[in-house]
Amino acid sequence: MANSTTVTAGATSGSSISDYIQLLKPITWFPPMWALMCGLVSAGVTPISDPWLFAFGIILTGPLVCGASQIINDWCDREVDAINEPDRPIPSGRVHERRALQFAFLWSLIAQIWSFSLGIWVACATAVGLILAWAYSAPPLRLKQNGWWGNLSVALSYEGLAWVTGAAIAIGGDLPSSSILLIAFLYSLGAHGIMTLNDFKAIEGDLAIGIRTLPVQLGPERAARLACGVMLTPQLAVLVLMQNWGHTLAATLVAVLVVGQVLAMSRFLRDPKSLAPWYNGIGVTQYVAGMMVTASAMGGYLV
């Protein structure tokens, strides 16, 4: 790379297991693991009823697929990190650039191989997720440079594909029902708004390095209103579907959670830049709670 001199080319002899674990960023694994649990539950399986199936799915979506996406992102962002986060494993030289790239390829391959043990449709969902991970971070697409496409790719991977993966695992690797696919798709669309919330913390930095997040393109206020609309609209569709499918209790609970989000949004919209982290803790928690409520109804656990 032309600018690779900005990254410390440290000797790999200083690498440790903890450095490679840091590249995997375990803190980012929760969203896809939660969506996978929703998928399992929506297809009638719980961690208690089949703990081994649950464990295999969690390992796939969290440490393997999501972990691979984080390694890829760190390698592709190594020059930016050399400025903003010089203590990261790659720019600090604790993990050599070449070794990090090899790790990204190896981990992606392990994830894909692991997925085949869980069924063909699980393997297909995993393949799509890995393709999106590379497309998000790596040239020539580098979807993360545009808030519309980058956020959509992450939302589909973290929510929709993980949900579909969980449901497919629960039914022996087959394609889930159209109702499950529809619900997974709707919550993926809503997650696009959640991804936008994460962009408020670095507007100035994104402007400086040319990443066109939605807050950069639209301004904080317009981006915040858009994010709220994108989060709410699919949930309203889910609410209607729950009612039409005879899940009245689930529809009621989702409605309560939506009202809670609307109340939180009314505060968030007053100052999106400073209140985005607050809304992530209050509003997004209600969003993901609604996911599990919906999944429980579809799996027959909430009647």
C-alpha cells in the first residue's frame, strides 16, 4: 500500500494471543448473537431446549463471522488507526500487516467451513455475511464510506442474516418460512437507523477523512429524524403482522415498546450529537427487546 509507512511495521515476535483477540473485538459480537437467538426462538428452539445447537450457532455468528468482519475492518483501516488509534494491534506493530491479512482470510475460511456443519442455508447466509464484511471495509467497494450502503450492509448482516441463520439452524439447515424471512428483513431495515446512531460520535473525524455517513451528508438534525423514522416504520409493520397473525399479546407488548422509543426519541431529537449514546442505551434496548418478543410469539412461547 502506498501509505503503509504510516503503520509501524513491528516484528510479529511480539504478537500475543491477546493481540489477535483484540482484533476480533468481542464487544461487537452481542448484536448478531442476539439476532441469532431471536431466529432460534422464532423457529421453536431455545438455549435450554437444545444447548449444543445454540452454542454452535453463537460461535458461528459471534466469534467467527462477526470476528472476521472486525479483523477485516482493522486491516483495511490500519492507516486511519495509525492516526486515531495508534495503540491498536496493527498500527502499533504488535501484529504485522501481512499476518493480520492472513488472519482475516483464515478466520473467514474457518467461519465458512463451520457453517457447513449446520446446513446448506446456514452456509449460504454465512457466505453472504462474509461477502458483505469484505465489501463494507475493503476496496473497491468499501461501503462504509457511504452511510446509505454501509449501514445497510451492517444492518442486514447483524440482524437479518443472523436471524435467518438461527432459524435455519433450528430447522436442520433448511430455508426458514416466509414469515420468519419477512420479520428478519423488517428488523434489518430498522437496524439501519441504529447504525446511523453510531455515526454521531465521529462527525468531525469522518468529514476529515472523507467518510460520508448520514450525519455528514444530511447534518445531525436531519440524520436523526431519518434514523428515528427508519427505526419506527418496520416496527409498526411488525406490530400489524403480529396482530394479523393472531399474536395479540405480542402486538400489545411491541406497541408498548414502540411508545417507549417514541418518548425517548422526543428527547434525542433535541440534541442528536450529544444524546445519541443515551438513546443507544434507552431506545435501542427497547428495539431489541421487541425483537425477542416477536420471536417468542412466532416460536409459540408467547400466546
